[in-house]
Amino acid sequence: MALRFEVLGRFNRARAAQLTLPHFVCQTPLFMPVGTQGTIKGLTNDQLEEIGCQIILGNTYHLALRPTSELLDELGGLHSFMKWPRALLTDSGGFQMVSLLHLADITEKGVTFQSPIDGKPMLLTPEESIQIQNRVGADIIMALDDVVKTTITGPRIEEAMYRTLRWIDRCVAAHKRPNEQNLFGIVQGGLDPVLRDICVRGLVERNLPGYAIGGLSGGEDKDSFWRVVAQCTAALPEDKPRYVMGVGYPLDIVVCSALGADMYDCVYPTRTARFGTALVPEGVLKLKHQAMADDTRPIDPSCSCMVCKNFSRAYIHCLVTKDAMGSQLLSYHNLYYMMKLSRDLHSSIVHEKFPEFVCKFLQKMVLGKKFSPLPRSLPIVFVAYEFVVSRQINLCFFLYSAVSQGRCSRMGLQCDGSCRD
Ligand SMILES: [Zn+2]
């Protein structure tokens, strides 16, 4: 094991921790931006450090195709190739194959796919995925799993879950650098609580350095999504990091953190920037909108990032449609927003202010200016009411229970009855 995980503070199930990895000491909860070929589009490493990025996610499938893992190995690994001094995480490569390539086929041996370069059939086995990731050299590497869309039902889900468990042993056996790289297992099992439970138990028995909750954010409804996260975080060990894969909406990060998750990754903040959208406390701001053309305010007047300190909405509106600079500035702001959200989650939990933080976050995001400032006498109950009105009743129940020790035994959360008032 090449990590140390120390919980610094808790509120109910939410925790703030220090995660010490070979290349960086991280504070959780944390968001990891996704770099495809060893780069976050449009941002320099200095900017990423300035923003406060702690871990960057490298895409094994893309790295294996170009520059190839052999070359990376020769050049001293991805850290030295991209001159990134902080932590890195690589995925197994399997997800890209299944999602990008129509001709991917999964058998017990591995994932068979048609090479995008010469069209020849290729096979990615658990052993090969780990070998490639050992060469790339990231602080955290991911087991190859059998990924099935959550919207699929039937025996395929069960088959994929058991195969994921069989493959984890092949991954562990193939892992040549356990003292320098941490292999995380991935909990599968679709939306079926029984299968999820079997998978969590199976992985925990293997005593891995960390655990990911996989197979979500694939089009399932929010109610199912949160239930799976709640079930898995409750069953995973307290002293190991928990990573919810593919999660990047700010609200989802707040909810999952309330449920005891620690790490997240998603292309959303940078992808949405390329479409001209900024993340703001009230939700999103579409910079392409005509109303932005003569708006002299910064993207978010409460944000202290380099972009908000220097540029107006009008200027970015001018750029977004024509110049790459527009999406670069938006990516910078959006990642700054995600890093600040991570820091705020961490410090609010450490300073025992987590419910207040969640309340404030929700007030801004859901109520906007309509009810702001919210009187102190109308705390979470009022927010909950607003959620009901806006038909986000499931979300309301979840946040409500997570932040107030609510009446929510059905969510597996502790209840002291105070929420009934
Ligand atoms: Zn900003």
C-alpha cells in the first residue's frame, strides 16, 4: 500500500481527510479534472497548481495509443513526461473501449476491440491494463472491471459483477509496483442492492488501498444513483478512500460527500466550458447568451479566480463563439470553482460547519435570489419545502437526511427524530 488516509473531521457520514500519496498530500473531499493525453485542454501545469488541483486523471486508453506506455516508461513515466509534480490517477482503459468503440466485446479473457489505428482485433486483459498502468506510473491505478450501463437490467448485471470480482484477483497478481502505486477496486452491481453488497464484501476482503463506486452516472435516475452511493459508502471501510467515478455536477458532489464519499472525477466542468457555460453558485451561466454581450460584471462577482478578477462577461461572450481563449478562460474558472467547492467541503467538515455549508450552497443554487438571504429561523426544513415545490422531492429527502440526521432509516442514515419537528 502506497497511501495514508487520515480522517481529520466528520459530520454524520461526511468526512474530511488527508490522503497522502507518493507525489502529493491531498485534502478530501476532492475533485479530479480529467486530462486525456496528459493535459487538461487549454491550461498549463502552473495554472492547475495555482487553481489548487491535487490529482489529475490520465486516460489509459488514449495514453496507450499515443504516446504509448512503452515510451512513457522510457521517459520516466507520465509525471516526468507531462512535468506534473502532484498526484496522478489512471483509469483501466476498459471504459473508453466500451463507450467509444462499437465493436468492443467482453469475454472472460478481457475486452476485445477493433484497433482504431489499423482495424485489427485487439484484446485488453486485466493483466495488460495493470502492466500499462505500471508503466505510466500514476499514484492511483484502477482495476479493469466489466462495465455495464446502469440502464441495462437482467442477468448481464450479475455476470459483470462476478467477472469484476474475478478480474480483481488477476489485477492484484499482475500489479508489479504495489509500494509505489495504489490499486483501487471498483464496486459494480448496477442498481441491484444485493449484487452491490456482494461486490463490496468481495472487494473489502481483498484489503485494497482504496475503493471506487463504478457504473453510475450512466443515465440512471438520481434517486437510484444516491441510493447506490449511500449503500456502498456505508459498507466500505472507514479507513480507506472512497471514489465515486464519473461524478462532476457540484450538487452531486455535495450529496455524495454528505454520504461519506471522498473523491470524484468528471469531464463536465471542462467540457461545459467548451460550450460556453460557466459554473456559478446559482447554477450555470451561459456566456453565449446575447444578454452577456454588454454585461460588464465578472462571471461570478463572488469568485476570486484570475478570470473573474480580470475579465468581464462581455469580453468572454466575445471570445466564446470565435476564439479558443474563451473556453480556456471558462475552463480555468470552472476548475477553480470545483477546487474551491472541494476546499469548502473539507474545511466546513473540519470546522464542524457542514450543515451550514450545505444549507448555504442549496440556498444559492436552488432558491437563487428569490429568497436570499434566508432567515436563520427557516433552515433546512424550508429548503426541503422548496425542493418539494420544485419536484426534486427525492433530492430533498436525501440532503435533508444527510445534513440533519433525518428520519431516513430507509437511506441507511442514523435518525434522532429531530427532523420531525
Ligand atoms: Zn472565477
